[in-house]
Amino acid sequence: MRNWLLAGTLLMVAGAASAQQPPPPGIATPVLPDSPQVYDTAEQHGIAVTVLARDFERPFAIDFLPNGDMLIVERGVGLRLLRGATGDNPVLEDGHIAGVPIDTPEVFSYGVIDIALHPDFAENGWIYFTVNEARPLPEGTSPLQRPGRFQVMRGTWADGAVSNVEIILEAEGDAYAGGNRVHVADDGMVWVATTGPYDGTAQDLTDIYGKVLRLNTDGSIPADNPFVGTEGVHPAIYSYGHRDQHGLTVHPETGEAWSVEHGPNGGDEANLIQPGGNYGWPDYSFGREYDGSDATPLPFGPGTVEPRVVWLPSIAPSGLLFYTGEAFPAWQGNLFIGSARWGEINHTGSLQRVVFNEDFGELRREALLSQLHHRVRDVAQGPDGNIYVLSDGPTNAVLRISPAELP
């Protein structure tokens, strides 16, 4: 069994010891208001933040149907439909969408995790899922240590349900069931980000954990993947050396993939994915261990690709979007990243905005929605050009960001 089981055991021991300690640092979280709230921002002065739906389970991902309805992933639970998400009176449908793979043992990291629609969804109805399949619990271990097996599935959407679900990629072994993402680019390439936070998995080129993968629409391997024909290397691998990846997208103009990953304690990264690139983990990291000591001797080294953006302290990134809409002209081309918390302090989440130059050198960054003190799990651009945010705890909610006049 992988070394992450030992890590899990240590976390449990630490958790038991901390039961006698004061609660972790945190800030009181206000109740999300029913009426739209107007805020100022650095370059797009005047935004309205409106709660569209609330009080569903375990939010992790959102995506839009062509008609403006929204799909919401309740991680490990199922898929919900927010009807009329871009309209004035959205309605969260009761129950879960039929046909979606569900696998909910004791811990929330199993079952469906992320979704992505094919760019020709209106014609073919293809919808992609990432899934952590719960594996047998080793005898004498806690449910928190249950291993998972990573899978990518494709199904067909029709009449409000999913059918013809098939596994198009599956890991050969079991591992820590962490975050992962899937994104289908305009050219039909299926990009996948997997997790490899423990031991040397992320550097093992026979293994798909801790990697960015690139597939054809049916799960076959593109002929121009960087390791095709290389003996001892899984041909789906496009880049490696990644830790815990919770965000993935493809730039709308360059066609290059980007991902964000959690460092151990600080050192979160936004990476421009290069074919065959080694992003360093676990040999190199900008982060520290949770006791404050260095995680690695150096933040990067020979043969590794440096991140485009680093967060010190940590923001716990999740979700990724390059904005291209007309609603916010000052934000066009900006990168938006969800943040669960800042600097290991609970209830300090935000929506991060990063401005780049033409070579993707960072110019400046801003934290939006920090007034809400909620975790942000995902971010998406709606067909109306507005920005939609999935928040997590204590009120799980879908938020719309739209232009507004300052009072």
C-alpha cells in the first residue's frame, strides 16, 4: 500500500491529539445575503454578487448546458441541475440526475468529482466525468484511509439523464483519492489533471497519478503526446511532477493547458503545461511542511518547469478560468482561480484574479469576494458573459458576478 496510508495515519494521530487543543484559527462567516451585494474592485469598478442557489451537498464543480442551465457536482454524491441559471429566477431541481456514477462510502472523495462537456455537446451530448472508485478498505484501518482508483468516464446526455456511460481511462493501481479535474478543449482533446501528493508517485512515469494527461475523445492516445513510443512511460502523460491538482483549463487563444495545484503549506502553483515537462514534486516545492520547516531544499531545480504564479502563503486553489466575455471588458484575458482559504486560516476564501502580460508574466493580482469568507470550489464563465462561482461552507451556494453601478 502506498505511503499515503502512513500519512493518513499520522494525520489521524495528530487529529486525536489536537482534540484537546483550542479550535484551529478561523474567522466567523456571515450568512450569505438574499439580496445582491455590490462591491468595488480594482479595475472593473462595480460588481453585483447574487446568490442563485444554496444548501446543496459537497460542491466541487459547475458547468453550463447550452441553454443556460447549470450542472452542479456534489462531490461523491451526484449531479444536480440548476434550471435557468443565467436568468432572473433560477430553480435548483430536486433529486439527482439519473445515470451519473455514484460511489459514496464513508469519505466524500469517492464517486463523481468533476465534469466537462464536449465542445460539440449540442450535437453529440457527450459529458465527461472524473471518478474516484472506492477500493476495499485494508483490514484494521480507518475509513479515512480507504484507497481509490482514478477513472475517466464518458456518457451521453439526453432528456435530462445520462446514459451509455463507459470508462475511457482507468489507473492500474490504487492511490490517495484526492482532487482531480477534466477539461475538453475546443479541438476535442480531453485534458485530465490527477493527484499525487504522497511518496514519489508524481515522478513515476509508469503511473498516471500526479500528472496532466491528454486523450482523444474516446480515451485513445493522441499520436503527438510527448511520450508516445517511449518504453516504460504511460503514453497518456503530457506532464508530470504535480501534487494535488484542483484546477484545469485550456487557454482560449493559445490552446495551451494550465493547471493549479496545492503545495504542502504554501507554495501553491499555477502552471502553464509544457509537453513532457517536469513540475518538480516531490523533489522541489515552494511550500513548507506543516510544522514550518522546508518541504524541499530548493523550490525548483535542473530540468524542472517553474510555475507562472506562486502563492506564499497558501490560497488552497480550486477551479480555473480565463475570462473572455463582454460583461467585464477590464477583465478580458485575466485568469480567475478559486481559493478555499488564505494562509491556513479557515473562512478566508476568495476568488483570485491574476493579470498577465503578453508572455504570461504576472503583472498584478486581486482577491475578490473575500468579504463573504467562503471557500470557492469552482468558477465558470456563463453564456451571458457573467462569472459564476461555486462556494463551499457553511452555506454551499452558486453565485453570479455581474456588472453593477457603485452606490
